[in-house]
Amino acid sequence: MEKELIGSGGTGAAARLALPGTHGSAGANGSARPAGSVGSIGSAWANGSAASATSATSAASATSAASGSSGSSGSAAGAGLAAAGAVRTDHARTNANPWWLPGIVGEPPMGEPDWVVFVRAVIADAPAEAVVAGREYPGLSGFALVVAPFAERAAGRLLTSPSNNAVRAGTAVGLAPVLEDFRSHLVGRLARLAARTLVLELHKARRAGRLAGDGPEERFRDFVRRTAGRDGLAAFLTAYPVLARILARASLAAADAFTEMLGRLADDRELLASSGVLGDRGPGASPGTLAAGRGPGALTGVEAGAGDSHRGGRSVMLLRFTDGTRLVYKPRPLAAHRHFNSLVEWFGSLPGTPSLRALRVLDRGEYGWVEYVEERPCSSTAETHLFYRRQGALLALLHLLDGTDLHQENLIASGPHPVLVDVETLFHPPLSQAHSSDPAARALHASVHRVGLLPQLLVGDAAALDVSAIGGGRAALSPIETADWADAGTDTMRLVRRSARFTESANRPRLEGVAADPSAYTDALCEGFRAGYTAISDYRDELLGKRGLLTDFAQDEVRVVPRPTWAYTTLLDESTHPDLMRDAAERHQVLSLLRTPALGVPALPGLEDEEIEELWAGDVPVFLARPGSTDLWSGTGREVPPAPGPTGLARVEAKVRAMDTVDRQDQERIIRAAMVSTSPEPPHRAEGGARPRTAATAPEPEQLLSAARSVGDQLVSLAYRHEARTNWIGLELLGERYWRLTPMAADLASGYTGPALFLAQLAALTGADRYAEAAREALAPVPGLLDALHGRADDLAVLGSGAFAGLGGIAYALAEVGSLLGDRTVLDLAGPSTRLACAASAAEDGYGVRGGAAGGLVSLLAVHRTTGRAEAWRGAERCAERLSVAPLPSAGGFAEGAAGIGWALLRFAAAGGGEQYRTAGLRALRRATVEVTAGRSWCEGAAGVALAVADSPDALVDPDLSGWLAERAGELADCAPLADDSLCHGELGLLELLGHSALTGDRTPWVRRAGTLLAAADREGPRCGTPGHVPHPGLLTGLSGIGHGLLRAGFPDRIGSALLLNPSAPLLDPSAGVA
């Protein structure tokens, strides 16, 4: 998929996010990047979640809008940016002002800035006439000739630096290949920075007829020849002084960082030879094989930029030597990594824990050297099992240390060892989710999920991709579109947005060339976590106290990530828009979006000045702390407002003291639920299970109520509670394809209104206050949600009026819970929720029951029946009008297909809607009986279509439809017991059909199936409709729906069907004063 945005080189207001960048640790071992991407993968998992396309897109749009419209090289930044609090200085260009003055912000300096001197030298170095070879120039390779003088001047700076110890090191460095790597990396980076402005100038020249050549390729080469020559380059850079500054600063920083690394290498060669960090411990090799008194030979290559740049252009580098040895250079202190290695050694000595491999490091204070580790396959299934057991133990250790950022590029599978590449975000402070009013969000943020090893989805408009250390690493297209270039190497070259391709990463173990499926090793993962957690708990005294192992970390430097890295990488990319390259004040305004909510609220306030300064330097901002202190400082070395609360060390010590069996079991539940994301199982399947049939004895209502109470008790025990609010960590199904672990939202299908509905039904039947209290507390955030949605038409259109994924279902649940509990406060909320559902129905695009107008129609009818609200009827009428003229979907199912639409129209017709709706409804049902698959599910299969027919009196008098129902119901009654108990695609969805009053024949199938389900529930507990039947609190696929189904089986006259959106309570007297 590709979106063309410009024909002039700018990004345009429709610009979207460049792929999120890493924290700087992921590429430490030479990690792969998606082809064509602006940055490498990753997200600020210190914040607890992977970046979604929704938030990323809105931020990029705000950035792009602030930068002005495309194609106008001199336009001002958006007027709304004045509120950003940016520094503004008018450097109007006159004959008296130097060309470079608009390239700075604030008061002019006393003399020329160093970047101006550098640019002048670059122009002098440029050839008087550039020579452009007559070949193709894919990607940005054509622009390499334009920026090459910057790289040459930077390479000269590297060679002539007085502090360059590498020169006096003689043969220790093979300068020619090293300098070639330096130039190649820098040219690529500079070409990306200059590309948008160069493309704009290319289009201006083409439109003005200034380009010579018979074809688009020749005209492109002519543009490059003109621009790369001395006069052309001078004209280009003086016209865009901000870009000149950016290119020069990037070149100066790269040269200085490279020089610093080479000097440090020269100084440390003898130490490296004896430190044990040289060489990988492959099969048959002993630790330190290459360290037996000899060095690795001459340096022959350097891969720079193996992570984001910080602190003056410094980044992780991968070094190669003549004998094949590789070594990782990290330009930051490695004391935390060194102490982590000591902790790993202690951890491996504890009874029952598997040994973990840690990378050897040479800590040199302000920088250090790290062993390079090779990806290696496993030799057997037993080794693969051991890999995941070790990964579980590693997860326990990192959870203990408040570690984050363990994504797919931060872990290498080396045989049976999961090897952690970087540990810079240990002792990370809690961020925004930790202070949320949502107790489930607080719990998830404090859990093992925060580490980042468990599945984390990068979510786009049409797809999602796991980027975690355990589930990521597959070759796939990114779900988020990134900047790329169409018609590169021609005079019609232009920026487009399309999905980049991720290459395979080295994080998953391989056996016989095939990467392991992590979902098959969930038990091994949990075994390792349990062993690690238990061992730490048993030997916690050795960690705590003044002499405890944890105190070794007190003065170590660790990183704090206050906001997702994509916010920074987006700004760095989008702020190279050509409209911002003439005046630094305008670019400064765009960078000052960090002061506004456009890029999200940072978890720690008061950091914006430092963030903007580091972005001006071309760096991803970095903030640092020490576990034994609350002090915080930036990459520039200046102190910033400290993180609130106790020190990182105190938080970890408190966590260790609080470790117990209950918490361990809770963490294991989260692990198992998170691992659902890695399952290859399709989300909707109604397969036969292995359950034996039982005797045809009808279960007693009291038995079914007892089973439902067990489910209710389980739900209450799984809930998290904080300040009179209750919520659950649940599984959200995205796009009907991807499962994601998340605090439950408000929707009826998988949100907290589902458990609230079931618990209210259970309370109404049992009189138990604990169920009623949990139901009310689950609905505590609803008033705030409804207030927040008021007047937000775009958000309402996205949410829709649907019964299970939209506002219609929320209105239905509120009316039901309020009526069942006799709670006027809850019942009154049905008013604003109904109005919002009506507004959503007017703006939405969908038509199905789950997420569209059919669901809105039936939900509003139910609210009208329960409350007598006239507005609910009017909203239902508008939904029916839309549905009656809408094209029918090709699918025949209930949830999103023709069956649900036909059923909704027939229900409206039966309620007094009119003959045209009856006609349209019957037409849709007939279509559904033809289109439906052979599946047995309510959502997509024949059971749902049959239920739609059975629940529609007008359909039952139609000979074709009633005959189809009789035949299909008989087939479904005789099918084997289904694999799970869910309403959506399990046994209880089928029981809803077989127990319907329209099926007046033999009740034996219903009795047999209900008895089988009850016996299985007593024997093994409820089986959710999730991969592996992992417990989930939701209604359609989880515990709430199973509990509801049990109540429906026992008390069909008192509990209305949630699948059919039926009210449970009789109509309230409309004169009772419902607002």
C-alpha cells in the first residue's frame, strides 16, 4: 500500500509518522532495520506500551500542519504554534546581514558559529563542475553527490584532530576501510536530512524548464550536476541556512564521535586483549579464547549508528577486525551492565534457577566495550525448551529490577541462551500509567508486562505487528506507513508513505532453520519465571540492606525515558520540511510542539527546554538518573526537575520485600494472557472439542446458578480496585485478527461493561452485595468518558453505534445494570450515552451488529423498551433508515454480516417501524442463508444466522427461511461439543439458539449439551474463547459471557439475552422521572 503525498518535496499536511526509533540500545549488536525506514524499530516500553498508529499519526499530523503546506518553500509555520511558547526572533534578511543569520534562534553570536566556518570550507572543497555518472540512482543515492563534500570535510577533520590517538597507533587501524565506512554512513544520513529540500528544488527547476536532458533520468542527473557543483551548492545552502546548519552540525558531531572512539580504542587495546570481551563464545570455545595475550589485529571496519544518536552525535558502533573479531563500542558508562552481570552470576547460583548468559563488558567509566554475540541455532527441541525457560527466568530478574525496553532488537538467541544486549533502562521510574485512575492500568504498568519481553503490538490502521523480544522478529511489513521515495533518480521523484519491510531479527531461537513459535513454549516460559521469582523471594535477604547486592547499583548511570521515542524521531524527521529550512525560528516553533499536548503529555514535566536543545543538535533526547538518588539530568549534563517519589533503588527494594505467592500467580496470569498475542490460532473458530457427552439429564437452575456464582467469584478475584473503581486486565481483539493485553475499555464485547452486566444479573438473582458493588465500581469511569466524548464528532464516528464495539452497547449495558440494580444514578447515564450513540450512528460507516448501525438500532430499541426514552426510538429510526438502503455485505454472519442486519431490521419492523423495514430485513436474511459458512459460531457461522431467523417472527412465517432453520438447527444440535464455552464461537452461543422458544421440537439436544457444559465446567472450570482458553473477563469470548450464558440457561425468563440485546427487566413507568 502506498500513499503519494507531494509533488514538490514537502511532506504536506497529510504527513504521517516515520517509524518509531529505538532508545539507542536495540542496535547495539548490529540489528536489522526495516528497509526504507526512517528509523529503526522500538517504542518507549518504559511507558508500558508499544506506540499505536493512532497516537503516532495524530502527532505527525500536528507536526506537519505546523510546518506549513507542501510546495511553498518560504511559507510561515502554522499560526497556532504561538501557543507552543517557542522562542521567536525575526532575522529578516537584508544586505547588511550574513546569509547564515536566519539559521540561528535567539540573539546573534559575537562571531561566526563553527558550523558556518565548516559550511564555508565545504563549499570551497566542492568541485567547480560536478561529474555525474550516466547510471541509475535508486533511493537517495543520487543526492550523495550533493552532500559528499560534507563527509569529505568531516573525514579530514577526523584525520587531523590533535587528539586522534588512532593515528599514532599506526597499524592498529586500517584507515582506508574505516574512513570509507565513516563516509558511507555519514553520506547516507546527510542525504536523508537534505532529501525533502532537494526534491523541492528539483521540482522547481523542472517546472521552470531549467533542466537539460531528453528523459526524466537525464534531467535528474542534470539537477544533481548543477547542485553538487561549487556554485550550485553555495546557492542551495545559502538559500536554506537552517539545513546548512543541520548538515554541518551532523558532520561535525559524527567526526568528533568517531575520533573519540578511535582514540579510546587505541588507548584500550592492551586492556581489551586481556578483558575477555573479544570474540564470541561459540561451540567448543572457552571464554576469552581470543584474549590469551593477543589483540584482534587491525581495525578494518566500523558500523556507526547502530542505535539512536545521543549526547553530541554519539551512538553505539560495531567494530570489525582483521581476524574476524567483532566488538561493540558504547559511548556511555557501563557500570550498571557490569553490576547486572554480577547479579546474573548470583542469580544463576540459586537452587532451581537456570543459568543465564550475560555479555562480558569492559567498563571504562564514561564509555565501555561489550562482547559481540552471534545468533546461533538450537540443536534440539530440548535446547529450545531450555531457551524459553531461561527467558522466563530472565523476565523474573528484569521485573525485579524495574527493567524496560526488552524489544526484539535487544535480545539475541544464541543457541539455548537468550542474551540481553543492553540494560540501560533498569530501575526505571513509574510513568503516567502508574498514576492512572484506572486500577488495571496501574497494575499492568507495575507488572512483568512493562519489561517489554512479552508481546507488544505496533498497531496500524489495517494491521498489527509484534515487536517484543519474545514474539517479534518475523519478516513482515510494518503496520505503520513510513516515508519513502517514488520515482527515485528521476525529475518526478516524490515523497510517498508506504509500509516498510522488517527483516528477520535474531531474537527467536531456531531449530533446523525454522524460528520457534513462542506460543508453543508458554509453559516453559512460566516455569522459568516461577523458578526465578521463587528463588529471588527465598534469597531476598542477600539483595537487601546496606550490604545487599542491589546497593551496588546505587551510583550507576541509568536511562529514563519520559516519552515515547517516536515523538522525538517524528519531530526530527518532519522538522526537515523545506518550509522550515530557511528560518530557524520557524523550525523552533515546530520543535516546541513538545510543550503542547500534540505529541502526548510527557510522564515527567519540566524537560522541554532540554528536549528541544538536544533535538537541535540532531540527537534523540536522553535523560539520566542514578538508582540511589531522585536527581535527573539531561544529555547535555544539566540537572532537570527530578522524578517524583522514592528513588529507583527504594522502589525495587520495596518490590522485593513485597514478593509473595499471590503476586507471583498474578504475574503468571499476565504472562499467559500476554502470550495469546503470539498464537497462530484464528480468533473466531467453532471447532469440536474432546469433551465427552453426558447423560441427557436437564441441569437444575440451582446448579447453573451455582456455576455462574463460581464464575462471578473468579471475576471479582481477578479485578483490580483503586479508590472505588474496579477494572480488569483483559484481551482486546484488534481488527478481528490480533489479540492485545490491555486494561479493559468500555465496549460491551471485551470491555468493563460486559463484566458489569453479568455481575448485575448475578446480583439481581442472588441478592449478593459484592456482585452489585463490583458492577457499580466497574462503571465508575463512564460519566467521565461520556463527558469527554461530547461534541467530538470524529471520535464518535470511529467508535460507532454498534452493540458490541460501539456506543449502542454501552447505552444498553447502562440501562440494563441500572434497571437490574434499581440504581437511578446508573440508569440516568443511559441518557447521555443514548445521545452519543445517536450522534455516532449519524457519522459512522459501518452497518453490522458488532460495530455499526444494526447494533445501534437494536441497542437503542432495548434502551427505549427499558427506559421509555423517546430519543432512543428516534435514534433507532435513523439507524433503520440507513440500513434499509445500505448495500448488503458479502458475509452472511450475525456479528458483521447480512444475518445481523436483517434481524435488526425485522426487530424494528416488529416494534412498529413499517413494512419497508420488514421487506428489507427478509431480503437480508435470505441473503445470509446463502452466504453463511458451515461454521457453528454465533459470530460468523450458521448458528448466528439460525438465531437471527429464530428470533424474527416475520422470518418464521416465511417458508424458505423456516425450512432452512429447521434443517440447520437439526444439524447443529447433533454436532460434537465445541472446544470452548464462549458466547461468540463456543458452546453457549449454540445453546442460545437451541434454547430459543421458536425451536419448539425435541429439547433433548439442548439438555444434553447443557449437561455436558455444566459437567465440564465443574470438572475443569470455564473455557474461554481465547487461544489456549486463557481466562479473559470479557463478554463475548470470556468469563462474563460464560457466566451470563449459565444464567440464561437456568433463568431464561428473568435474564435477557445479551447476544440478542434483550432487556432483563420489565418496562419502567416512563412517568417515573427518568431524565
